[in-house]
Amino acid sequence: MATPTLDKADKAPEPEAGFADSPYITATFRIRRFNPEVSDEAQWQDFQIEIDPKERVLDALHKIKWNQDGTLTFRRSCAHGICGSDAMRINGKNRLACKTLIKDLSPEKPITIEAIKGLTVLKDLVVDMDPFFQAYRDVMPFLITKGNEPTRERLQSPEDRERFDDTTKCILCAACTSSCPVFWNDGQYFGPAAIVNAHRFIFDSRDEGGEQRLEILNDRDGVWRCRTTFNCTDACPRGIEVTKAIQEVKRALITRRF
Amino acid sequence: MQIHKYDTVIVGAGGAGMRAAIESTKRSRTAVLTKLYPTRSHTGAAQGGMAAALANVEEDNWEWHTFDTIKGGDYLVDQDAAEILAKEAIDAVLDLEKMGLPFGRTPEGRIDQRRFGGHSRNHGEAPVRRACYSGDRTGHMILQTLYQNCVKEGVEFFNEFYVLDQLVVEVDGVKKSAGVVAYELATGEIHVFQAKSVIYASGGTGKFFKVTSNAHTLTGDGQAACYRRGLPLEDMEFFQFHPTGIWRMGILLTEGARGEGGILRNKDGERFMEKYAPVMKDLASRDVVSRSIYTEIREGRGCGPEGDHVYLDLTHLPPEQLDAKLPDITEFARTYLGIEPYTDPIPIQPTAHYAMGGIPTNVEGEVLADNTTVVPGLYAAGEVACVSVHGANRLGTNSLLDINVFGRRAGIAAAEYAEKSDFVELPENPAQLVVDQVERLRDSTGTERVATIRQELQECMDANVMVFRTEQTIKTAVDKIAELRKRYLDVSVQDKGKRFNTDLLEAIELGNLLDLAEVMATSALARKESRGGHYREDYPNRDDVNFMRHTMAYREVAEDGTESIRLDYKPVVQTRYQPMERKY
């Protein structure tokens, strides 16, 4: 076990800067509301709240729901960027509400919040996730192997393990897919998230289903629809290089098959 | 109202639920009901690892693991169950690898292992590398891998279905499970699922605390559904406070950070754990470390202007090691605190993390109606259950293990039971309780607000039944919870609609939290000793003569409708380990 380095420890206890006097500010949240039980039309509604700018957008949504308007509806669970429930369009960009701090959004101006695009809005910020998960299931997102299973674990070198590490980080939040202009125009396109999850297995040295998956992605609604706009990479809250992963799948299709 | 018929119904789609589903779907017609989507479950937030004595990197064996688990649980662990946990751990890890889980690897390509709190070589000699991991996102990888395999097996999910009632029918004097009643979030419709067997795998109840690592959705729905139908809850006073939550937010920073060499320091920069646990130091069990942190804070050695936290120091570790082994938690520090862990220590405080107690089961996952009688057709696994492999304090990495070992066992047992059994006839108006509950809340014009009561509950629990407890603080909590339960009857919601009415569901969840908080505080008041996660300042020692036994709490309803809690006790199963003083 490592031993303490005392010189560092001695000067350490000062990093309170992040939490020094945290003055509350008044921020306006402009939220796109939609409830077909009430009206067929969506409309923008403004809410003003007092909030510490170091809090999350999710905290702001909770303050509104809990103290002002209980009908405001959104999905959330873990509140720290792991479960993927609360992808939404914040100031025009896809982000997770629980990973976006108010201070990073120019809160002196109204902060706009709307549902992610390309999936049917069901109520306020809640969209129909079924097409998204269907595309995921279509790429066979599971390890495919042949022959008998070994008694112990399959061996995999650290380098081979590292090869697909980036795409294992995906939390299926749909921020990438719903930021993709191709997906907005054509919901049949698999979308970046499904391709990321295919990549995770295609480049796993243990997997033997690569050909099947590449065949699926070679489809007219597959990887070739990607126009390399990098929206997906910008949107990914896990920092996955989504566009690069899609390019790698394209390259695999070319080098393996043609 | 719709009625569905399945052989097996699983409530919850986290690690335990999906591990069970992979087994039961092969053997019986199975439906999995989850109030989220499967990949949103909180298993995904687990970070550090899953224990198994693979001995891939140094000498280890399952017997040492069994001992550590029993000692970690302060001897309240049922030793037969702990032995199963440690033995089956090895296959549980290998099964996950074969399902595709991308474990970290040794240079030889085997599954790598790291140190973790309370896991030791040869009965406490020194820390051992037993935790199999995947960076600091082991839970994420388990959740994804299990979901991937559910897709492969064609498991049938009902997403965003909230199970609100457990149907228990008495047949010839025996309580049997007939199915569950669920509320569909998208439509507000109520569904009855008649099933030969039901498995609860719905997770913990951490949301009755304010500073917690738990998701907003961890509201003890499964525990509450069973408890309200007269089934007992075991050892609810035992709740784990994880030492390293992000200060004030409670977000988990894995114990793996200390396994990689991270050190806890007070305001003087002192490595204070050397005082409290000379051998295991920062890797002592979680209850010990959390108490040590609060002792430092109480004695004026806490950090910051208010002296209310300590530091997790990673600054002496090479940045490459942090990037490779702890990428997520270092990012949390940057995102939520604006702190660079390469150069600055991270402010932390203990955070409410894990319920050791829950629905009592035997080692096959069968739910108990009392100390010995099983409820035919009813199963539970994972955090919702109490087997009890965690006793008074769970060891880190044993929960990811628990969900895999006992999720699998419950899945097999439930499906096999369904195969040889008939449906139990549904009671008349099976959905009545849920219909009444939903209508009462939707129609209520009361003046109490859900958010207010919830906040008061959380503040009361943090102040009175957290790491340190006394008769007085627990009584304060009991009284406050009683007041809140009364006020809850006057709660109303603003959203009166049917579609995605999360306002209504939050009100129902609060009702569950209040019921379970009451059980927890009542059980804690009666346990006049200190053991594991339950520390009574007025009874600072473990008392094996009077309290080497599990608490069993039952809801009683008098003829005039008044509710009360009856406490009973169940013996601890001891096999080869005699209780000893617990030192790290």
C-alpha cells in the first residue's frame, strides 16, 4: 500500500474554494410543456427559482416540481450521471440534467429545457424510449461465442481489454442518438448508441459474432447513414468518442468484407 | 384493470432481478416488472468490485472470505449463508465473465483483483486482493452484462410498472403468494399479475436519509408491500453508512479508492485511521471507518469552515493510476466539486448507503412468514432481502456478489416451484387496496405536501438514527415519524392526471418510506447494544448474551384499526465461527 506523502498533506486542507460563500441566484427556467390530457399543443412555460449556481439542473427541476408545479414531469433516478434517465435538451444541447451545473449555463439568461428530439414526446420531458431500445436490441448486444466454454475465465490481455473500453461506458441515455440530424430525419436509422454497443462487441477479442453484427450494420439503415457531424460525440455525457467508434465500424466493414 | 398470468413474476430489474430472470426465463414463463428501465437500476452505481476468492493474484480461499464476511457483519451473519456466498462467489464471477463482462485483467490475461475493506488474508492478517473489478464501474458493467443477456434470452420486461401490493392468500392456514398488483406509469392503469411464484428484487430504502448514495427511486417499495401484508422485516435497524460520500451530496466515492492506496486525512493532514485500525487502517470495515470519521469531526479535527467533513487524499497516486482505475469517481469530484483529484484532496463524509436488513429469506431465497415457516411461492434476493449474509455490517464488494449468488438461486428456486405448482386463486377484488390508495391520493384536497414531509423525514433520520444513536435520539425519531405519518394522511398531489403521474407515485413512495422508517427506528430502539452499523452511545459494547439474534418486525393492526409494530427475535445460525472481539 502506498505511504502518505506528508508535504502534500500538510498544505492540503485549503480547497474550500469550490464551496466558499455560495450566494443563491434567481434563475428562470423556460420549459417546454406538453400534456395531451390537457392540450394537443406544446407550450413554453417560465419558472423562477432561487438556486445555488453550483447545483444541478436536476435540482432545479425538483425545486420546481416539489414547490411550484407538481405536474412537471421528467425521468430521473441516480442523480449523478450513471443511470441515464434524465437526458434532455438544455439550452439547445443534449445533456444529462444531473450532470449539468447551473453555473455553466449562463443563468443570467433564461435556461431552456425541452425533451430530446427524434423520439415521440409523451409528456413534458418524457419521450417514448421504445424505438431507441429496439435499435439497441437489433444489433445483438451480447457476447457471441462458439465451441465449449472454458472451465475458468476466458483469457484476454490488458491491451485487448483496452481496445473496446471506451464503448463499454455507454449508459443508454439516448443523448447521442437524439442529437443526430440523420436520426431526426429518419427514425429507421439505428443511431449512434446502437452502433456504439455493436462496437463494444465487434472489438472485444472474446466475441465471435462480429460478422453477424457487421452484416446488420451494413444495412441501408446502418452505419453508412452517418454523416460524421460529431453531434453525438459532443452530446455523450460519458465522454465516449462516438463518431470515432462509428468510423471504426465503417472501416471494419470495408477491410473485412471488400 | 388488466389481469395477467405468468409462472414467475420478478419485481425489480437490477442485478438480482435480472440474474434471477436469466435463470427463470429458461425454466418458466417469466415477467419482469420494473418501475424504471432495467439499465436505470441502481446496481449500475456500484463501483469498486465483486468479491471472490479466485486467487488470481495472490493466495486466497473461500474459507477466508467466509470468515471476513462473518466478522465484517459483527457475527450477526447467518454462517451457513455466508459460506454459500463465499463458495459460489467463484462461479458467480466466472459466469459473468462468460456472459461477456469486461473485467480488468492481469498481464497474463486473467481477471485482476484489488484490495477492499475488511477482506483479509488468513483471518485478518493483512489486506488481500479479492475484489474483481472493471475500473470503478463494476456495477455498471454487471448491470449492462445482465441486461445484454436478458436481451439474448428474450426476457419479457414491463418497464415503468410500479408494484404496489403483494397478494397474500391464506390457504388451509398457510400464507401463500398469489401475485402482485402494479401501477402502469404511462397510463395510470392498474394491472394484476397472477403468478405461481413472485421474486422481490426491488432494492433498498436509502431515500429516508438526506445524505445518501442511493437513487431517488430507492424507496423500499418491495419491503413495504410485504410488510403491509403482515410479513416480517428482519434487522431493519442495521443500515450501512459508507465512509466516503461526496461532502453534502452523498454521491458515492468507491472504497476502491482506498484499495488503490487512497488515504483519509483530518484537518491536520493526519492519517487518522492508523489510530482506530492499526492493521487494516483505511481499509477497516465501513462501520468502523464511518465512526472514526465522525469521531474526528466531533473532536474538532474535521475540515472546512464548519469542520464537518474530512479528506479523501489521492494526490500521492500517479495520475495514470487514477485514470486507469478510478476514472468515474475522479470525474465526479471534478464535475460536482470543481476539484482536481490529482492535486487536491476530496472533501467527504459518510453517506447512507445500504440496508443490511429486509425481507427475511432462507438460502434458497424463500421468504419467511415467521422464524421458520416459508411463504410458498414468494422469494426475495438482493438488497431488498435479508438472508442474512451481511449481518450487522456488509463488507464492500459483497453486495454485487449477493445479487449474483442469491439472484441466481432465487430465480432457479422460483421457476422450479412454479413448474410443480398451481396458481393460487386470486382474492376477491385483488386490486382494491391499490385502487383505494391511488384514488385517495388523487382526490385528496389535503394541505400537506409530499416534498415537505419527505424533507422533514430525511432531516430527522440524518439527525437521529445515523452513525451514532442513543435512546434519546431514537425516541425523537420515533415521535417525529409518528407525527409525519399522521400528517401524511392529509397529503395531496397537484397532478390529477393518469399519464406519467410521477407526482402521485412520489406520494406513494413517501408512504413506503414512512412505514419503513418507523420499523427501522423501532427496531433500533429495542436493540440496546452496539453491533456493526448500529452504534448506541448509551450501550457502546456488543452484547452477545442478550442480542446475538435477528430482529423480526411485524405490523399489527388492532380491531379498532390502530397500527403497531410487534418485535420478535430469530436465532443466528452459527456453524464454525465463535464470536470474537472485532478488531481491524
